Amino acid sequence: MTYFGNYFIIYYRVGEDMKNGFTLVELLVVIVIIGLISTIAYPSVMGIINASKDRAYESQKLIVEKAAKEWGVEHTANLPDSGSCCVSVTDLVSEGYIENEAVNPKGGMLGGYVEIKLESNQYVYAYVNECTPSCLK
């Protein structure tokens, strides 16, 4: 080897760096592979999260309906002989049938009411998400 001033030092440093690190192409390939994996995985993960939120929402609705049934047991005079009556989630919370504010897993608070109907000599409880003032006391 011949020494050509600073050229030998530059060549030597580049050769040493190539032995100890990764090339730009190798790093770009890794970044592209990680991007592809995340692009494929993101919709699946979001689908799982949304499905769990839906199941949690259904569970919250059942809890509210159960609380309304407990309310109905203690307020039999308020239950309808025909037609329907309503009890709001706010009333269930304020009267202690639900311990905490009902949180909607999809965001915000769980509002609305439970409609109580008499069908075939049996009371049917159904949660309704929208709040209509006409049926609430």
C-alpha cells in the first residue's frame, strides 16, 4: 500500500466503519419491513379494540337494565299497568342503584333511560340511548 497523504487515512476509516455498522440500504430495508408489518397489524388491532368496546358497551347496558329492574322492585307503584314508563340513568345513579356514573366505553357518559313495558303479564326492560323528555318524570 502506498501512502498518499490524507487519502490513506480516509480509506482506512471508511473500511473500519463498514466492519462495525450497518449500511444505509440495510437500515432502509429494516424500516420498510417494520412499516409493512405495522400496516398489516394496525387494522387487526383496531378491530380487536373496537370489538372489545362494543362488548363493554353491551355489558354496561345490561348493568343499567339490571339496576332498573331493582328500581322496579322497590317502586312497584310507578310501574305501568299498560303502556310504558321510563327511568333515566341519572335517576338510577342519584338513587344509588348504580354506584358510579355509567361510562360509555365508546366515549362520554352513558345517558338515556330504561323503558319499562308490560307485555304478557311480564315487565320488559329495554335500555334506550337517546333521552326523550316526554317519557321521563
